[in-house]
Amino acid sequence: MQLLRSRWPLLVAAVLIVGTLAVLAFTRAGGGEEAGLLARATVGQFKVMVTTAGELRASSFVQITAPPNTDRAGAYQMKIAKMVPEGTIVAEGDFVAELDRAPLANQLNNVTLSLTKASAVFEQAQLDTILNLSKAREDLRTMGLAVEEKRIAKEQAVYEAPSIRRQADIDFEKAERALAQAKTDLVTRQEQAQAKMREVGADLQRWQVQQTMVQEVMTGFTIKAPSPGMVIYVKEWSGKKKQVGSQVTSWEPTVATLPDLTKMESVTFVNEIDVRKIAVGQPVSLSLDSDPDKKLTGKVVAVANVGEERPNSDAKVFEVKIQVAESDTTLRPGMTTANAIETLVVENVLSIPLEAVTSEDNVPYVFKHAGTRTVKQEVATGALNDTHVIITAGLEEGDEVLLVPPTNSASMPGTRLPGSTSGSTKGGDAPVTVPVPVKPGGSK
């Protein structure tokens, strides 16, 4: 009994507290309000940020490529047979990768066979030329002796009958003319032989050059570092980095790069809605997924004019390059960055949380908390970011607004801004354009 008496004051106090809370709740419900979270309109700096994920890479680098002239050697697609692990520190001349020589080995055999045939044709042409010219020179000497014979015969026919003298003159003239023609023919044959030798010589030289080129290209299939640095393999069209078995083509011969790690940039892709906000020179705050505590700064240095579709995505995106201001030895190509691009900064503006703004008939409203009641107030909005929106009319600093509309919001009368005709085209005045903020995810 004494225990009950000792607890009686506590029970009375509890009943009074519960009764007070019930009355307050009833009063709020009777006033058309709901107990909910409130936000206060504040004046201060307002920032609009575009956040994207990017990937670090060096601003400048040395390319490690397949040897030149692979297409002229007949190798258009080459497979990587060996390669050092990515991130390997190499010195100039160190081994980086090995390309499969099998396709060029067959090509070298074909070129060698063609070279052998061309060499045989060249030798045959030489022999034919020597034989033909030798015979022509011998015929020329024989004709020279015949002319000498006819000359002697002509001299001996001086005392003969006129007809005999005349025949001797004719024979001598024929011999001279034949000798002159033979001399002309010898010159022509020499020119013909030279032209033939030039033809077969050019064909032989072409195959010799082709064989040398194929051999040099095959030697270049052992790819070495042109300068010291860290090996970073390039990506294929699918987005995957090159590895053993990957193809290297004559039109995309780069296998890896040796980046300059003192100058880094973050390459990111921004959707076509947000890219309109981004311009060269805008400041950027960066952080690393691997080290969230490390904070970096940078600025936008390039914005693509033409969009593209990334692998496994149908959305159109635009490439944006962000130059990292700091030089940090821990930064490595391929690291993922979180980039916050500062697209707009406005000082001394009134803003509220984005959730506090709702829309009816394209008219933005807030539910302003005024004492014991709630007022449905039209507002004029400005720029917005991921969390807040600028209010240009309808609220004052310190006003409290509900983050969640009350249950009877649809039946509450709205207080319009002076002169506002938003959501209606009635009357003689043109409607006042009041932007309606779109919340993240596309809802109004």
C-alpha cells in the first residue's frame, strides 16, 4: 500500500504529460497542419555543382606502338603474345611486349619465294643481254670485213668492163649500207637490253626492299620502351585494357603509354542535360575513391562539342577534361575520382530545401508554417542544385516551411504572388514565367 502511495505522484505526472501531448496534437490537426519536419529559409552563398565520376590519366605521355610499316609488310592485325604487367617501371630499351610473328612468317616465306624468282629472271636477262650483244658485235665485225673485201674488189675492177665496175660499186655500196645499219641496230639493241635490265632490276629491287621491310617489322615485334617510365596499357573500343591475346592493328598501333605522372587530368563523361552548365575554366573539387580523405583541386580545360555513346549505355554523353592542380606522387593513371564541378556561385540569396517546393498546375508552392497554422504560399524560384532551390519571391529569411505537404494540401487555398498569372492564360496580361524546380530523379 505504501509502495502505491509513493508512486502516485509519478502516475499523475505521466497522465498530465500524455494529456498535454494529445491536446497539442488535436490542436495541430484541427488547424489543418501535420506534425512534420520544418526547414528554415536562409540567406547565404548558393552553389550549383555537377558531380561526376572520372578516371585519372596523364596529360602528356609517350606512346609505345607496334613497329611502323606493318600494313606495307602485310600485317594488318597482330595479336599480343607476351607483355609485362601493367604498372611496371621500365628503362629505355626494356622489354614491354611481344607480338605474334606467325602471320608475318608466312608473308616472309612468300616474299622470299618471289625474290628468288625475280633474281632468277634478272640473271636470265643478264645472260640473254650478254649473248645477244656479243653476237651483234661479232656480226658487226664480220660486216666490216665484208666492206673491206668489197672495197678491194672495187679497186681491182678499175680495168674491167664497165658493167663489172658498176657491179663492184653496187656491191661495195650495199656492204657499207649493211654495216651502217648494223651499227644502228647495235645501239638499239643496247638500249633495249638496258630497258629490260632496268625492268627486271626494279622488280628484283622491289622484292629485296619488301623482304628487308618484313624482316625489320618482324624484329620490331619485340616492342621495347622508347623512354623510361611506368607502363600503362591502353583501352580497346570495348573499354577493356589490352592484354595477352588482344589485337593491335595497323590503324591503331598503340599498345601502351609511358605517362608523365607530374601532370594528371581526370577524364569524365557528362550527360547532355548537365553539359550545358559546364564551361572551360570552372573550378573543380576532386577526391579519390581509393583515398576519400585526399582532396584535390582542378579546373575544366576541355568540353567536347560532340556527344558519344559509351559501351553498355544508350545515353549520349560528352567528354570533359579536368586538369588536376596538385602534383602528387601517389596519383596513378586509372584511379577513379569523384569530381564536383562548380558551375554557378551566387552570393546572398534566399534558399530552401528542394523537398519543400511542390507544384500545382505548373505553379510552385510551399507550405509556410505561421504560428499554429500552415499557409499555402506561391513562390518564385531561381537556380537549383541537388538539395536546395533559390527563392526570389514569396518567402523571407527565417520563414519556416514544411518538407512534407500536409494531408489536406489539395483542399488548402493558395496565396498567389502579386501580379502572378502562372498556370493560367486568362486576362489581358501575359503570364508571369515562374520556373518550377525539378527534383532529382525528374519529379517536380
